[in-house]
Amino acid sequence: MDTPKITHPDSKILIIDDDVDVLETISSTLEMAGWSNVVTLADGCMALDTLKKDHYSCVLLDLNMPNISGQELLGSIGATFPGIPIIVITAIEDLETVVSCMRAGAHDYLVKPIRESRLFTAVENAIRLKSIKDEQMALKKSLLERETRTHKAFEEFITAHPRIISIFSYLEAILKTPFPILITGESGTGKGIMARGFYKLCGCAGEFIAVNVAGLDDTLFSDTLFGHKKGAFTGADSGRNGLLQKAENGIILLDEIGDLEISSQVKLLHLLQDREYHPVGSDEIRKTSAKFVVASNRNLEKLVEEGKFRSDLYYRLTTHSVHIPSLRERLEDLPLLIRHFIKKHAGIFGKEPPDYSPELLEVLSCHPFSGNVRELENMLANAVATSQGNILNLDGLKKIVKWDAPKKLKKPEMQSFLKDGTNAPSLKEFENEYIAWVLKQSSNDITKAAKILGMNYSSLYRRLQKANQAEKVNSIELPVGKKRK
């Protein structure tokens, strides 16, 4: 017969049968077909110990043996080594026995005398299945380890928001990139924390160095990053290495990159392209192995259009870029952030973390948070510091957000919503009418209207944006362009 195609010739196969002649016949047949690692066992009592000593891809098991039955051994092997496929071999051709074995976990069932082609097919399929399962388990383990590693690296960034979790995954995927990484987002969103998380994820041998380049003139920028040679300028009594030298084999974060002077932008572009620089006052060429992360709270594309930021540097920086959403866009994270900051600052002040009422979330959900997470932390730090006893003091927070408990307004009569005196409006029409009426009662102040409606600011604002196409309800234009006060 034709030699079968063997996909895993090195796979280890264990044959268990009390008949030595059967063991010799099956093992030699498998070895001639190409499987070079076949082990035989005439005593079923030694099966479990044998399987513990090495990695087997397949077991061929006889049912009728002395000392321990094949069916009993089938259950023991399946329970102890659930990943190993077991092929039952027996002279008994009985449907009830076959069903019983399959229910007990047998992969296949061969009746003696066994045809070679049937034996080859059963063993090859079993080994291939084992290989696939092993690959799946290895992949699953790898993914779990990667998720654990990623979560640990970014544990300081408190979030459960899908958009930010996807950023973590993206940064994990580009760990080995030689290109700079741009992180954008409003002030206080956590760009620095994100950069530090990336540093931890990389496992760099060097340091993490953060430089705020806003306000650095060209000379100071060059000296800060590149260092200087002794005598390079008045007062340079000794040479000094720049921060690039300190960040060797590590990461350097250039924060507020949108405020960098044009002349410094040219130097940064050359640095990113050539990975070379000169200390101030020196002709020495130095190489850098540091990874570059840059951050900005400004719209760099708009700065390019205005001629305030070089387009070639912009395109160099945007090879890999991520944008951190504002706190207004991820208010779902508020409960997590509240618990984290209360616990953190209670520890700083040597207090037990105070409890807080559900009203806290209601108060904070209506605040614009122009300072984002940093502003939230400062507010809660003050609240923890001024709290007496075990309840969080909300007085200071309410003053900051100009909180007034929502007042119950007298709702308009349903009759006013009837059309032609008979047809009631749709639910959507009724909601739009009611929202417009609440806005009117609130003098078109979206923050106040959101409190009355029981909505957070961002939800109401997005709804008004969608609804407003110069649409007027009860002669009131929905004020989507009106910003928070």
C-alpha cells in the first residue's frame, strides 16, 4: 500500500496492550510508516507513570487486559491527561462498547485485526488534533500573558473604556517600532501616564526621561537635549551631557511638542531621521538609541496649516499616533476614578477612605472637566482633605460645579402636544418637544437642562448635535453650539 503522509513524524506514541505480539506488530507498522518515536507497554498499571514522564501525542489502548481493564484506564488517562487523544483497540465489535468508550472520551475505536490504512488514518488524525489543541493552548496562554503584561504596564491609567483599552493594545503591537510615537489629547487626560505605561511595556534597559519643551528657546532646547562642550558659551565652565545621553536605551518624552520653535523643529526632524546629534559647541557626532515619544494638547494639523509647525516633522511624528479622549467623552470611567482617587488621597492624608453618597456621581457627571482627570483628582483630593468622619464632604465640590439640586418643573400639559386635537405625537417628537421646553426653562443652559433631564452633559450635547439641522421645536432652536459656562 502507499506510504501515508505523516505531518508530525517525531510525535511520541504510546501503545498499551498485554499481548506482546500485538505490541510488536503495531509498533513496527507505525515505525515503517514514518513515526520514529513509538513506546510499547504490556502492563496497563504502569500507564499513568509512563505518561507523566514525557510528552505523548497519542495513546493506543487495548480494552481487554489483566490487572486493570482498558475501560478503567481510559477514564483514568482522560481525567489525568485530558489533552492526549486515546484510540481504543479491541477484538470486540460491539456497538454498546463503542458508545461507552466514546462517551468516556475515546478519540477513535479500532477493531482487531486492524487494517493498516485504518490504523494510519486514526493515528494521523489523533496526532494532528493534539497538535492543533497544543497550538491553541499556547496561543491562548500567550494572549493571556500579553494581556496581563499590558494591564500591569498601564495600571496607573485608571480606565475600563474600550477606546483607551484599544490604545493599550495598539501600543503593545508597535513595541519594536523605530519611529516616534505621538500622543495627543487635552491637558490632564493622562498623556504622560500613557507614555510611562509604554515605557514599562517595552521593558527598556535605559531610563524614562520627560522633557516639557514649551517655553524652551532654541539654545536651551539644544543644550537640554544634546548637552554642551566646555567653553561652548559664556559660563560653560565644564562639559555636560544632555538628556538624550541619559535616555540611552530608554525612552525620552518630549511634551507640549506643539509649542516648539521652528528652528528647534528642524533639529528635532534631523535627530529623528538620522538618529544623530552634536553637543553644543562640539563637532563630535553622537548616536542615540533612545525611543521617542512626543505629546501635545494642541491640534498639530491646524498648526501646520497656520505655518507654525513644519509639515515634514508632522508627517514624521504621525507614523504612529494615538489620541486620548477627554474625561467628558468617557464619563463611564468616573466611578473607577472616584474610588481610586479617594483611596489614594485618603492614604496621603493618613485617613480611612471616606464613603460617599450616590449624589457625588450625579454632581460630577454634570461638570465640564476642562482640566480632565487632573482636575477631577484635585477636586477629590480637596474633598478628602476637608472631610470629617467617614463621609466625603461634597460642599466644596458643589461650589466648584455651581451645583443646584435639580428642581422639579411643572411639566406642560399633554393637551398642548396634541395635533389637530386627535393625533398624539410619536415618542421621539414628544421627547424633542420636552427637551426644548426644559432648555427654554433653563435659559438654554445645557448644563442646567442636563441636570433636570437626568442626563449627563455629554449625552445631551451629542443628542442636540444630531438633532440640530436648523431644526426648531416650539420655535426654539436646539442650542448645540452653546458651550458650557
